[in-house]
Amino acid sequence: MRKSAILITACVIALVAIVTTWRAFAQSQTLTGKLVDLACYSLNKEETGNAHRRGSAMICAQACAREGFAVGLLTDAGKVYEVRGGLAANLNAKLAPHMSHTVTISGQVGEADGMPAITADELKMVGK
């Protein structure tokens, strides 16, 4: 009886490890898109550049990113992912200089607070 319990426990642990590893692997993706200020983009889908129409700030997106507002990655398919992790650390220090630029980000894709999200530490510039 004791050997059966140990065998069952070992099988359950192995199954959990396999499922966890598979899920983590399946969620790792590389996405390319334009970095946008999510606050302004949520109000007006045309606000994808650095300067916005409703304000006079020429670097509105960069200013908002530097204040810690959420930054999104807008793909060519029109899907928006909130950028999280090391890229968003320190008031978006790595993201702010690239606002409105096209970048490639590789990381874990999932959902955070009901929104698609990508968690990553590095990005690669594709174009301005």
C-alpha cells in the first residue's frame, strides 16, 4: 500500500512538472509592433504616435511612459499587448525612448488584469 502511494505521488508530481513546463514553453512568443501609450490609445485609437492631437506636447507618449503609465505593443493585426516585466521597470526606462517606434519583443505572453500582456526584459528596434 505504501509503495502504491509513493508511486502515485511521484506520477502526480511528474505530471504537474510536465504540464507546467509545457504551458511556459507554449506561451513564449516573439511579437513585433509599435509601442503606444495605453492611456491615450484607449481614448482614441488614432493616438499611436509620440505627439497627440488633443494635447500640445510633442513627446506626449514618452512623457507618459516616463511617469509610469502603461505601455502597449500594437501589432499589425491590431492586437494590443501591455508590456510588463523588466522592460516596464523603473518607470518604463527601457521603453520611453522607443515610444511610437516599431520594435520586436520576445517574452512570455499571457493575460494581466483582463488584457493581453507580454512580459520581457529586452526589445529590438525594427524602425521608427
